[in-house]
Amino acid sequence: MSVTTNTVGQPFDYYCVLDFEAVCHQANPGSKRRSPDDVWEIIEFPICLLEAQTNTVIDIYHSYVRPTIKPRLNDICIQITGITQDMVDQSPTFDHVWRDVQKFLSKHSLICLEDENKPMLRSFTWITCGNWDLRTMLPLQLQQSGFDRPKFINNFINIKDLYMEYNPSNRINGMKDLLKRLHLTLDGKHHSGIDDTKNIAKIAQWFIENNQILKLTTNDTHPLD
């Protein structure tokens, strides 16, 4: 079990903030319903590493990802995310990105590459805005790419749900709405993975600055709920 060393009253020393972008090729184009035959692949993998003690983003990991099941992006994806075909064509595939992500976590002593059960000196969890990134998309991508699901992605904070837990009379629709409620600016392009991740990190920093506990909202051990 990790040891928490911060003195600011937060349950974790580090928070890995993330917001994926993914491409979806619908089995039934134009349908508003998801189909089990839809093909989803991560095309952008960003992480902002937030240190609780200093309330500072101390490092960033960012990579676009070249899809392999359906290598061509569709127009809807390009329009929403701003990610172009050239950008993913020049990027590594998910297997390389996932290994780099683990090296990034290991560099900061958050995981041990040799033994994921080995106790580490620094405690951490993930922060997302919504459950989809870690409950659905990453487990699906790991499965498609032939990786086992590691224990260190099971627990995370859905910061939207956490805000509503602290403010039950407020209904939050998403990141933009939450930023507005906290009087924070939306920087960059919405649906750019790295820009959204930085904006979510700002929300997490607001929680720390205002002595709101960044506690777990999800303990998920079922990949494809």
C-alpha cells in the first residue's frame, strides 16, 4: 500500500488527470444508439501530473495514437477533436503509448514496472470528468491491444460526480459547465484531449485550494460496464 506524505489533508500525494479522445466507427452510421459492433480506439492520451503538496502540475505526458483496427479517421472525429489523419499517421500505436505511459508513472515512483503489487512511496489516483475514460474506454483499448488490465486503473475520481456530492442541489452537465460554476476559464479547444486535461487539472487545483477533499468516487473492477 502506498504511503501518503502530503501535509495538505489530501488522501493522495499525486493525481493523474486525464481526458482521452477516441474515434468511433459506427456499425450503423447515423444511429444515436451505441452498438456492440461499433469500433472505438483511443487517438489521444494526455496526462497532467498534479502534486497535492504544492498544488502544481509537475509533469505532462502527451501522445496522439495511431489507430490500428480502423486506421482512417472519420470526418465527425476530425471535426470534433481537431485531430487530423496526418497527426495520427505520424504517431505511435497504442501498444507503444501504453508502455510509455507506464514508464512515465514509474519515473515518478507511482508504479513499479517489475511488480505492480510492490508498495510505492508515493500514493496516487486518477482524475477524470466522467466515468467513460477509465471505466469503459481504457479497459476496452487494453483488451483490444492484448494487454491485461492493471489494478492501478481500477480506482479514480470522477470530479463531476465529486462536485455534485459536495453540492447536491447543483446538476453538472460536463467539464464546461463545471468550469463555469467555479468561475474558471475554458482554455484551449474543447475536445482537444490535452486542453481538456489541463482544464480538468485546474478544477482539481480549485478543490485543493479550497480545502475540498479529492476522494475516490469509483472503485471499478469490471472493464466493460
